[in-house]
Amino acid sequence: MKRFSASLRSVPALLVALGLLAVGVAGCGGGSGSDEGPSRTMNMVTVNWIEGLAMTYMQERILEDSLGMTVDVKEVQGGGIAFKSVADGERDFFNEAWLPTTHKDPWNQTKDNAQKLGYTYKGTSVGIAVPSYVEVDSFPDFAQYADAMDGTLNGIESGAAINGQMERTLELYDMQDQFSVTAASGPANWQALESAINDNEPIAVAAWKPHWKWTQYDIKYVNGARTGQNVDIWGESEDIFTIVDNEFIEEFPKEAVCFLKEFEANDQQVGSLMNAFRNRGETSKQDAAAQWIQDHPEDVRQWMQKTEECAASDDPVEPLPDDATFSS
């Protein structure tokens, strides 16, 4: 695949042409900051979930190339680590907190030192998915596939909330002697799904929306093991939030805070971003993000217009309440 030139990292020319820099990078600050003014260096944390990676590096490019920030991105294994790194002050923000269910435990452990700044995406779902050719409608139907599936339900990284939800569902239906949950990375999860589909074999995987696999493969959630069903385990529909440390709003320029506060992606935007990253080949994540920005000027314009309105307001930026939720 063609490697994009370094000029793609200099997206300001594109953004200026689009009229996206109405908010000056030297404009109003977010608060007291330091004696030298608000900090222009941000530390971001992300997990190797493709939707989070795609949004992270796209936000990094906009923050750097149109808002004059310097952003350091750290990739970690697991949401719990991401929450802790924000609460401990090691990282400034994390844009993929699934609440109130998926990340309930790490949020409860860290929310005294962190805040919900805004919504990243509204209306998620999680559950166990199978290829549509697998004749499983409700969870107990898995019993007939115990041998064919080697007694395995494919989870994601160790410690992930969805793995626990899968295990509790096995207990609910008294099937823990027939199946166990195998932890693996997110990429290993979908690679196992792809391999099974290519061989027309049965498989069950941890699944969630938004994710590109729903447009790539003909798959379905299993009744009894999904959002909105057995809600004590799987919960109701939730949202994805950007969480920040308690000093974030005052520490950084108001326009940068406003961008992360007002940013919200829809299904089409998240889907196209994930496909751009999944198909990037040898292209760097930064260049894949820059190319997406170049190819989607109207989407970026929409976010930047909201950023400008927020930054121009005399009102201070306020975090969301701890218990804020749109979908539930």
C-alpha cells in the first residue's frame, strides 16, 4: 500500500482551506493553567480496540494540526489500566469509557480523581455473537456445539468486563462445565472469527457495537447474552465517554478542551474510521488518521464548528455529572 508523505501530517493547510480554524490556536485559555498559561502538551491513553485507536489518532491529528497542541499517545492493554492512568495523573484523558455497565468497576474505583468530560458515542451494545449460519438463537442452544467449539467462548483481553459477563452467563444457565471463556486480544478475537467463518465452523466471540465486524461479517447476537437481556449481567444500552483528570479543564486551552467536550461520533463516522485503520497496511496510524481527515472534510467541519461555539462562549466548560447517561 502507498505510504503517505510527511505532508499529510501537516493538515493545517487543509483545515485552513476548510475554514476550520475560526478558533485561533492562541485564543482564550481553558483556565488558570500554569504561570506561563495553559499547557499545550497533552498525554492521551488508548486501548488496542480498533474503534478507540481510530478515534484516538484522528483526535490527535486534529488537536495537533488545527489546535496547536502536542499530543503524546500511549497504548495500553485493558480499560482498567486506562482509567487508572487518568486518575493517577499519568495520562490526561481517555476517550473510550463505556458506562454505566462495561467499565463500572474501574470507573467506581477512579471517579474521585476523574470526570466525564463529554460523550464520544451514544448507544452502545455488547454481547456474545455467532456467525448467522450457526443455529443458536438463545444461549442454552450452545449445548449442542460444545464439542464442535472445543468448549470455548472467545473473549478479549484478560480482566475485560465482557469476559466476566460471559462467565456469569455460563453460570446463569449452569453451563460452566461445558464451556469456559478464553481471553485474547481484540485483534485475536476477530481473527478467530474470520478463520472460523472462512471454514464455515461454529464459533462464539465477545462482540460489541460500534465495531467494523458487523459490516464485514454476517453475524448475530445470541439472545440471553446481550445488552438489554439478562440486564443484571449485560445491562442496558450505554454510552462511550471521554474521561479526564480533575485538573484537565483548567490546565489546557479552552479550544482544546471544547473539542474533546463537543466531539461525538456517529455510526457512519466510526465505521469509516475503523475501516481506514483496518485497511491501512503499512501506513502509520497517524497518516491513516490524516488521510481520513482529508477524505471527510464535512465531518471535521461539524466538530470544529461546535468547538468554535464552545470556545467563544463566556460560559466555563463544565464536566458531565458522574452518573450522566444518555441511552439508559
